[in-house]
Amino acid sequence: MTNLLSRPDYERWLYAIPVIFASVRSSSLRFFTTSATTGLVQGIVFFHSGHELRVSELIDFATGEILDYGYEVWRSSEKLYWYDPQPHPDDSTLATTNPHHKHIPPEIKRDRVPAPELSFTKPNLPFLIQEVEQILR
């Protein structure tokens, strides 16, 4: 999955995630049409390890762009980290990937690092799933 230009292709890919990635036990990801060109992806990717990737994406397929997103990684009832595109213009350490960044421990709400792997113009889920797989190794 390398682009966001085809809604049917992206939707098919979403529903095939448990087949594509051996580490994924199941997925509750669902695609909802919100207009003639936009769609909302929401749900959870469940890993055999018990980890969860909680996903929310708003995508415009006419422009091939993710308009907004939120990604959280959980283990049991513990939020390990999350990604969001909320701009933080006062934090110069995030300027290289503005507005993409990752919230990390120890103070997960305030501790942020750049997220060069995330994009508005290509699917983020392959990277995010592979990142969880790396945690499991």
C-alpha cells in the first residue's frame, strides 16, 4: 500500500491487515464514507501479543491526503505512546516534521519527539504496524 488515491484499494487493504501481517490477531478497523470523496477509518488492530493499535483517520481520496489522524498504542490498560498532527509551533524540536510527532513516556502528554515516518500523503498504518512488531522482538 503506497498511496491514498483509490478508496476501494485502501479499504480492501484495511480489511486484509490480519492476513498481511502475521503479528496481527484481528482488526476492528472499519471504513465509513463521509462524503463523495472522503472517508473515516476507525477501529483497533489487535496483536497476538495483546498490544493494540487504535486508529482514527480522515482521508480525502480526491486529493490523496490524510486530513487528520490519531494513532495510539496500548498494552492492556496502559497507553504506551501516541501520534497526532496537532501543531506545536513553540517547540522547536518538532520543527523538522511539523506537525507530525509522537508522544512518549515518561511524561507522555508533554514529552514529544519528531515523527518523520508519518505523512499526510501516504498510508501510515504499514509503518505503525511494523513499529509495534519491532516492540515485540
